Amino acid sequence: MDKMRMESEDIQQENVKKIAAMFPNCVTEARDEEGHLKKAINFEMLKQMLSDSVIDGDEAYEFTWVGKKASIVEANRRIRKTLRPNKDESSDWDHTHNIFIEGENLDALKLLQESYLGKAKMIYIDPPYNTGSDRFIYPDQYGMNQDEYDEAVDLYDEDGNKTFRENSDSDPRYHSKWCSMIYQRLLLARNFLTDDGAIFISIDDKEQENLKKIGDEVFGSSNFVAAIVWQHSIQPKGYLGSFSIQHSYIMIWCKASDQFKLGSLERTAEDNKAYSNPDNDPNGPWRSGDVRNALYRPNLIYDIISPSGMVIKPCANGWRWSKETVKEKIQTGEIVFSEDETRIIRKIYLKNLEGRAPETKYGSEKMSERRGKEFLN
């Protein structure tokens, strides 16, 4: 037999859920009379959603959350700690130029401020993605002593073993905790950057939009460099029952956009070895590129006629360009035909890559080498 709850339903929170179902943008976080966090309704936003005219009130472009001000205070708070070397577990202590720090990274950032202020050309961080099971500590109150704080966040279990509290997605402060955690660390990390330095941050879809807003606030929106999307998995995840998410992001900000320069990677002879000039093209060395389309485009499916009248059929997805563009590229010599005129080849000229970083190497050089031999044959 189930035990009786001995209390009535929380009608207020049930009503919040109903309003949230209709107006999710009106849901926020607030504290109750006992200081506990709970979901609440932004009534000013709700009034505006239900009004056909603009409701009076001050507006500002800003991004905020519960605990933002406290996280600024914590980032600026002085600590009485120090770094202790561990020579016994170190490798080549007397000559190494590297340092590995084990401990709370917020404290480490504060301790390193004096020694590395404005000296980091590049910072890369891989913070928790806030998946709902990430384990990181975030104190709700900063006025605690160390023992109170350890007890409050369940830092130790009843046997004295260190443990961590999960930032569960059922927590009403789920996003706020993460925002405060990353905000105070970025505030400190910015101090390490040189004027022409940059920070690279890995993230996925769960907090990417919040990271973008926080990063723009800390580093300045004009110093946002790029959001690199990269494929972290090649295996489709059909078990999700929805879209198969196989990508993550690397968000990049610089310290000062007028001093940060891209294109610092120089091409080497190794990068250029796939380029040659077997037909004495006046445009110089080139490598062959694909003219087929990776995605199905029915409007790009058409036959190409060679100079001698040979018909070259498209692949199932079609060509990369329209018929008019292909004709233009044939006239300029960017697209040429194999000796037997059964294949067409796109030329990618080395001269057009000057100042660019090397291409990613997923077999492209071997493919280019093979196609070059096909062209000669």
C-alpha cells in the first residue's frame, strides 16, 4: 500500500507548469520565503504576451540569470591559498617549460593572475557541457566558511569520501548554475590573454547559445571570431528517436579584434606536394577537385557535352554548379576533360591558396595524386 503524502498538491507550481506550457518565454527562476529556488512566472513578460500594445517599462539588451551578480562577486573575491609543487610526481622538473595544476580551476585562475597576466597567446578550455549529469560544484551562498560549504554541496559523504552533486536538468536552476560557473571563469581567463590572443571553447547544443551571450558580454561582441562546427562522431545515433546529433562547436573570441590576425598558419612544401602542372597551365600548379555534388540537387542533373561530342552523364546527385557556370569554367580552363573525354576535371590552383591555411587531410592528397595520373592517361 502506498504511503499517504499527508499534504495537498502545490497548486501554485501546477499553475506555473500550465502557463509554461503556453508561454515558455515567461518562465523564470525565483526564491521562495525560505530562500529555496523554484520556477516562477515573469508577470511583466506575461502581461506583454497577453497585450496587443506595448506595456510601459524600461527595456535593455541584456542576458541575465539567477546568481549572475553573485558570480561576479566570487570572481573578484580574494583567496588565501597557494600552489604547492609536487616534484616527486613531476617529469624533468628542473628543465620543463610546462605546468600541470590539479585542483579547483577557479582558485587556480585567481592564483595565476599575477604571474601570467596578459601573457597567454591562446587559451583552450573544454568545460562541462551541462548534459544533466555533469559534476561540478556551485555554491548557492558565498558567505559560508569552508566546512559549511563542503557540507552544503555534499562534498563529502558520511564516510568522509569526496563526492559531487550532479547539476540535474530537473533542477530549476539548471542553466543558471552553468552560466554562473562559466561566467566567473571567463571573467578571469580574459585577464590572461595578450592583446592579440584568443580563447577557444568547446561546447555542444545544450549551452552553445548561452555561451555565445556570455562570451559576447565578457570579451565584447565585436571580438567574436567564429563558431567552428565539427563532426565529433561518424556513427548515426538512431536510438535517440529524433535527429542524430553528430556535431559540436568550438567558440572563439579574441582579446582585441584590431590586433588579432587570422591566417597565421603558413603552407609548407609538404602541404603543396599534391600540386603539379602536367599540362603546362599558365596559371601554375594545380590539383584536381571534384565536380560532383555531395547532396541531391535535381536542378543540377544534366548532361555535359565534350568538345568532340561525347556525352558525360552526371552522378546521382548532379553536378556542383549550374549548366551556365560549368560552361563558363570550361571556357576559362578551370574545368578540363580527360584525354578520352569521358571525365571532367576541376582544377584547384595553388596560386589561389596563397595566405590560406593547409587543407584538412582526409585522403585528399592521395585522391588528387590519383586524379592527376588519370588526367595524364
